[in-house]
Amino acid sequence: MRWAEPGIADASQCVLNAAMADYLKRFCRFFAVMALVPLFAGFIGPWSEGVGDLSMLAVPITLIAGTILWLKRGARPPGREGMERVLAPGLAAVLLVTSVIALWPLFAAGNFLGGFTRLMVNRDHYEAIIAQARTTPQSAMFRNYRGINYSTDSGPPVRVLFNPEGARGLAGVIVYDPTGDVMLAKGWDEKSKGFIGSAGVTMLFTGGLIGCRNLSGNYYTCWFDW
């Protein structure tokens, strides 16, 4: 019966390879679920300022907890015990490092999508607010139009910040600027202890404008210093 031993070994190896492939598929699915956390946190921020900030702060906790969960309860890799001891922690380390590297790009993608969808849903109201602000140009910190809070800067030109209650949040706020000058705000300079950009830009609205990203046309997502 010695002639059958190679066939049995080959069959066992095929079973092991299939089991390993299944294990790696489950690992990739688990990572994909983990990747949804910063994506969702970024998306919800422009829609709900307080909840978005809390969800963003929960992201690192979720990543660490997910890695521990994978080590404690994740499917054990098939094969001999020595391989198992190396592969399980190794894949957990890959999961954690990859998640940390992908954290900001995923959050930024979700944040852009959240801001863009909010802009699309409210665009008609935003346009009406802008038209009204142009008719009677004056700066105001807090106004409301059909449930939408906004601030205005008389300029010229007139600029509008929507949902100013979220101006100090992690998700940023939507700003209308027909000049695009808000893009000139480039953060904070530790050496000079001042904002990078002209005062006419960095001190718009609540003051402390540190950066913006184009959302669509003359609309931008902007962040203000805490």
C-alpha cells in the first residue's frame, strides 16, 4: 500500500491549501469590515457634527479592539501549531498597521462623500440663502433659513458658512466662496505663532481658518482652529 501514500499526502496538502485560502478570505473580509469604521466616521461628520466627532474618536479604539478580537476569537490558521503561532499574530499586526495607514485616506474619502451628499440634498436652500445674503450684504454670526443655520461675511464678495455650530469640529463645515481664496489658508505656523495665509482669509467668519478642500464649484469643506 506504499504506492498510495503520495496520493494521500497530495490530497492532504490540497485540503490544507484550501483551508488556508479560506482563512485568508476571512481575514480580508474582517479587514474590510474594519475599514468601514473610519469611512463611516468621515461620512457621518458633515451630517451630524457632534456624533461625527465622537465616532472619529472611537476609530482608534475600534481598530485596537478589532485586532485583539482577531487574536482572541478569529479563526485559527490551519496547519501545525508552530505555523499557527506565527501566522495569527503576524496577520493581526498586518491588520493593525494597514488600518492605521489607511485611516486618514478612508476618513477623508468618507468626509468628502458626506459633505458632497449634504451639499446635494440642501443645495436649493443654500442657493436661496446666498441670493438673500447678496441682496442685503452684512456680516452675521448666526442666522437660520428653513432649519439651516448659517453665517455670512459681507465681503465683498459675500461668503456664507453653513452650519456654523460645527465650525470647530473634526468634520469641517461647508463654505460658499465665489473667489476660492479660502484655499489659501494653509494651517498654523509654530515659529510665527500665526495662521498661514492672509488675515483677510484666515479671519473669515469665526476666525482661525486653517484649511479648505474644494467640494463642488464654489463650495468648500473648511476647517477652523479649535
